[in-house]
Amino acid sequence: MPRFALILIVMVIAFVMGNQATAQEAQASGVQGGAVMDIEGNWFSCEFAHSQIPPDDGCKMLDDDGFIVSKGKIDHVKVTNSTQRDCRHQREGQCFQREREQITVSSDSVGPIRAIPDGFAITYWGCTQEYTMRSHQKYFEVAPKGSNCLWTRDKRYFMARYQGRLEVLKR
């Protein structure tokens, strides 16, 4: 599986509001009147979401793969300091509690990203794929608009914005 596809899967699953998010906060990030989505921030997949099934825990637990979206650029991040034991399939350290105050991550550049009225568009390998974002109380549901790029997977992702501090390791 291409690295970007894995990164995109993680981003889409993690593209959800933080554990403390309220319905009002989730709606504030939504689109009204043709405004563009607020996609800036640190995003992680919901650990207990499945490819087409929303998380059964309200996205309280986040996956250790995620994304930083800042100033038109998207980077893939991997949590390096989790010791969480309650991850899917009992994999220690491959998830973390959403309310955690700080995490440490490694980071790799993916490419450009831009907000659009109902989601975002990512350009990777010379192809631009648009995604829709649908707000739920505690997370966002993200899905591709068609399959324009070879790396695009036809699935939905459930993502949350991580509100804690992020320490990015220097290379």
C-alpha cells in the first residue's frame, strides 16, 4: 500500500474534534453559506472506528498516526511516546487518550492541502483529490469525492482534532 494511502487513511479516521468537543464546537468548524472548512490543526484517526463504521467510544481514543495541517501544508505524524495499553487488538503504544495534555511525534511532509467549502483537497503524486467532511458531535466523517487519484481509497474515515500540545521531534 503506498505510504500516502496509509497516511490518508489515518488522517481521515482521525479527522475528528477533540474529546472535550461539544456539538456547538463541531458545528463551528462546519460550513455555512459557502465558507471554507477550518482544517488547520493536529488530526488523528479515531482508534475504534472501522473502515465504514463510526467509533463506538465517541472517539475518546486516538490512533498513533495523524496529521498536522498548517499554512496550506499537510504532514504525516507518528506518536513516539505512547504507552497506552487499551488500543485496538491490544497493541501497546499504538493509540493515546484524546484528553492527553501532550504527545511527542515524528513528522514527514506529505504535500499541499487546501480547504474547500465542504472539506479539503490534497495534492499528492501530481494528482489532487477532494474530500468531504461531515461534522458529528465528537468527530468528523471524511470521504473522497469520487476517485480521481490512483492512491484514493473508496472508504470513509473518522477523524478528530487533537487539542493538546504536540512536540515535533527534529530530524
